[in-house]
Amino acid sequence: MAKSSSLTLILVAAGGVAAGFLAAQTAPFFTATAVAEESTSAEQGQVSQALAGLDSITLGERTRGELTSSGELNGNDGSRYLRYAISLEEDTLVEISLSGALQGLVALYDDQLQLLESAEAVRHHVEEDGEYVVIVSGADARSYGPFTINSRTIELSDSDTLAVGTPVDSWLDGSSREVTFTVEEAGMYQIEMRADEFDAYLELSGPNNYYREDDDGAGNLNARISDFLAPGDYTIIARSAFGEGSGLFTLTAEPRELPGDGELRNDGTVMPNDTLSGWFSGQELSYQLEIEDAGMYQIDMRSSDIDAYLVLEGPNGYFREDDDSAGNLDASIADFLAPGSYQLTARTAYGSDSGLFTLSVEPRELPDGVELRNEGELTPNETLNGWYSGEPLTYELTLEESSLVTLNMRSTDFDTYLELYGESDSYSDDDGGSGTDSRIEQALLPGTYTVIARGFAVSGSGMFELQVSAEPTEMQPDA
């Protein structure tokens, strides 16, 4: 008698349709009377007569068919179905799936009409030789059309070693699988564990107390460890994230090419116009940035593996940091830097992810004729340029007579913010101008006022234009 395996699994879930169909299968298509009439005693060890007269499927061969309104009726949802017989051998992993125009499901029963699995594609570990029933059903009462039943045996590996470029297909039975991975030549390697039936989890340990682990680094509950590995023997432990779960998984190891000159620089001196590749593996990396000429510089950290984060510290308490200013989880610091030595730290925004990144330092030219003024006195009816780098910039405006004052702060680099303070007055604006530009228009009495130009967010930086106009007026300031 064919037995149901505890290692069955659903490869593809089909939402509510699959759930409804599966629920229908738990009360078999066949009525109790029909089963009683067609079945012989299990004690006599005879194959159920429910298999008699069914077309047969041969494992490894394609079987074509068509579901029409003449098919048998599923009374639960009105869908139609066809039945086939298939012989399966003990201790094999089989896959049965559908292709073709039919929107449908395939279900696998043992010879006692006990449902083993129902899905668009079924994988089943056979525990005993015997005859099984395959049922092809429409996804709903309106599903008809031609189909092809595809079936195959999945070969599992019992190897305890993993080689570069040679995938290992294996079965997890609720415990963990230990595999040895030997690195012959130092370099970048990517190890992945992929599974459809459980949440994959990888652990990697090796020479000099090396240890890394990952849960969902490859996406869709698959695990990935990418790192620079020294020569030696490493132990891979493949398991489920929560210690439970069974099913098929694939383990792979591949070398990873480095960009540019193929070298990694994880410390040392960085100069303007330098671009380097580094590898982050859980510990922040520090570089020394040497600036010889005062000017504008842009520092970018870009990666497709990690959420990049930059910290820049320098003379006179200078400090800047950035997470996502370059977009796509990349970091960028653009600022006016005085000559001197700076400490540049490259890391991730959070977590213990690892991966490749590029770091670049480029001078940034100011437009012709532009000079930066980051403090000082403002003269009515003038326009100046400044550079915001995270700290508010303070200017002083003196009025000799009552005036209608208009302040405009514009930037294409960051979201501007203006503040205006007098002896008893205070005004502020974020987006009163065009887009994210700021604008304050206010009647003011004679006196000295403080104008603060900054960004709405501390993390923004860049060049801005500040325009001041003042027209004499008889208007009195707002109360």
C-alpha cells in the first residue's frame, strides 16, 4: 500500500483558489459509497479498485490532455477534474506540475485516496512503492482547456562538500545540514541557500575564528553570504531560520568579480579624484582624507549590497554624516572643505550586512563668477551665494527705515529653510517659494535683524542663493 509522506510540500501556492480546492480534497471527490464499492480490505493488501480503468502516467514522460465540461464534477466549487494513475518508487523525490492553457491545479493521492498534496506543482518524497492517483482540476468552475502533465525525479545529493560552480540539491528534514567548503585562492565568494518550502538560514565559519550568518540576504526568505574569504576549509551549516521546516533546498558557491582593478582597499589614505573599491563585513572602515586646497568636494559611497553610510570628521570640530543623500540607499557628502586631514568612515546605516562598495572623492567646481558668503552683513537689494553643510548660517540685516522686506532662498541641492528674528519679531518659512525654496515677505520697522539660512533637514547640503529686497513702506509690521 502506498503511504503518505510527512515530507510533502507545496511548491506554488495559488491563493484562495488553491486553499478552497485543497479543502475540497480533504473530503475526497469520491463518495463514501463509491469508495466502499471500489475498495477492497486494506488488511488484504490489495490495491484500491479506485485505480482501475484510469489512464496511466509514466514518471519522466509528458502526458497531454484537455479538461472539458464532460470531466468529473467537483461538487464543492463546480470545477471539473480528470484522474490518472502513476507508479512511484520508494525513497524518491518526485515533482508533478502542469503547463499549458489550462488554469488549474494538480493533486496527488495515495491508493487509499488520502490527499498528499495539491498545488500548481507538487513535490513529494515517496516513502513506499505503490500506485498513486494524480488529479488535474480547473482552478474554478470556468477553467477549461488543454494541459500537459510534467513529471520528473529530483536527484538529491548526499555529498558533505560544496565546490565552486557545482550546486548541491538536498533535503532538509527539520534539522540542519553541515557541508565543507574549501577555498583554494583568496577572493570574493558568494554562497547562497535557496528553498521554496521554508525560511533558509546560513552559517559560515572558518579559519581565524571567522564567522558569518544570514537569514534573508538573497530575498524571498533565501539566504546569502558574500564575503572576502582567505584560503582554508570553511564549514557551512544550512538550516531553517526557526529550527523547524523540511523540504528541498539548493546550495551554491560562486566567485565574485571585483570592479575596476580588482583590488580592495579597506583603509589607507584617500585623495581628491580617487575612486576605490572596498568590502564591508560588519566592522566600520576608516580612511584618511587629505585636502590640500580649500574648495568644494563631493564624497560618494555606493553599493548594491548594503545601505551605505558615511561619516566625515576634520579640523576645528568639523563633523558631517549622511545616509541616503545619493539615492538608492547610497550616501553622499558634498561640502566646502578647508585644507587639512579628515577621517572618513564607511559603514552601513544599520545591521550586519556585508558587501562590496565604491568610494569616490571628487572636487566640485563652482559656477563662473560665483563666490561663497556663509556669514556677514546683508545689503538690501543684493543676491549672494552660500554653502549649507548641516549647520545654520547666520547673516545680519540692518534697515534704516520701515521697509517691506522680501527674502528668497533657492537651491537645487536641498530643501531650504529661512528664519528671520528681530527684537520682538520672529518669522520662518519652509516652502513658500517655488518647489522646496523658501520665501519670507514682511513689513519691518527700522532696526537690526538676524537672518538664518539652513536646510529643512540636517542631512541636506549644497549651494544656495539668498536674495534680499527692501522697499520703503508706510505699512506697520503685523502685531
